[in-house]
Amino acid sequence: MSPQVLFVLSSHAKVEGTPDVYTGWFLSELAHPYGALAPHAKIVIASPQGGEAPLNGHSIEMATDTESKRFLAEKRHVWESTEKLETFLGRAEEFEAIFFVGGAGPMFDLAESNVSHQIIREFHAAGKVVSAVCSGSAALAKVKLDDGTYLIAGQRVTGFSNAEEKDTGLGHEVPFFLETELKKNAGGQEFYESTAPWSPKVVVSSEHGKLITGQNPASAKPIAEAILAAISKA
């Protein structure tokens, strides 16, 4: 039987009080990992609210690669009929990994979601892969374990950098800067980033290789390869 991987998308569509600042999830950050993992694993898609998860329209404009364009054209059902995240409470043993897709959305909903935090704790306790790319790392940044320590404390992590956030011109709209939060909760020396903004960077934690994070959209395919390598060893 193929291993199962739970992909989580944000349900947060736009910044409240603004007419045109959209959040949601980022196309290439779903398309590339899905394409890399689907031949080897059964992928289940969830979101906090279930149903259609909002795709960030700006990510469509940025996705010039063939794989993302094909995914957009052929796989709409993947994000239009997601399962409600809370239905996966207590089900970590059914999966080999959980993966949080980026886009600004997770900064607004998954970062503070008690349901998401509990599911992450369950996957961690079961020894499953816990992973995220870009702003998807916001889902991991504030998670505390049962002993009160942060999940990422002392672990090597990455995520959308402050420099990249400022490059988007939307730094004033997000509720916090992800790099700053990751440094605070992991330890300042445990945040790793690429030598240049927007270049790929994937970090596998020192703890059994089960915490895997990617920095930005360019990291979407490399992180899928790292997740596949990790679950292949399971």
C-alpha cells in the first residue's frame, strides 16, 4: 500500500479591511510537491474550513513553468474539494507525513489554529514527517509540545525570509514576520536561509530528519524530494 501524505492548504482568502490584498495558498508550492510525490504516495488535501481553498491569484501570474500551468488546468479538484482539517485529529498513524503549503494565508489562519497545532503535535509524537514550505512554516512556528516547549526549539528551520517578505511589498499587511518568529522560537542560530533571496533552500532538522522546511517558492520541488526521501526510509 502506498504511504499517505496529508497536504494542508490555507482557507484565508484576503487581508481583512483591504479590497485587493489576497492571501490564500501559492500555486507552485502545491503543484511541484504534488507532482513529485503523487507517483509514490497517496496525497490527501485538507484545509481549516474544508471545501475550496483560495488560490492566490498573484501566484498564477508568477507561475511561468509548465508543471504549474498544467496543474492549474488539470487538477482543480485537488483544491476545490479539500477535507476539513479537524477530521484528521487522532489520525496521524494513517500517514507518513504532513506538509503545509505556503502562500500568505497560513500566516493568518494556520499559525494560530488550535486544531492545526494539535494535529502537528500528534504527527510529531507519532514520529511522522512534519514539513512546510515558505510561509507554510508559519503553521509550525508557534506550536508548543505537551511539555510547553516549542516544537521547533533547537531545531534547524527555514521559511520565507524577512528580506523576501519586504520584497513583496506586503510586509506591512502580514501579522508578523516569519523569519523573526522562527528565530525567536527555534533559537537565533537555528534559522537557515539561502545565500540570496528567492534562491532555493531546504533544511532537514537534526532530530531524526523528521522536521523538513523550505524557504520560498523555489524550494517547493527540492522539499518534495526531501520528504520523499524521508518517507522512503520509514
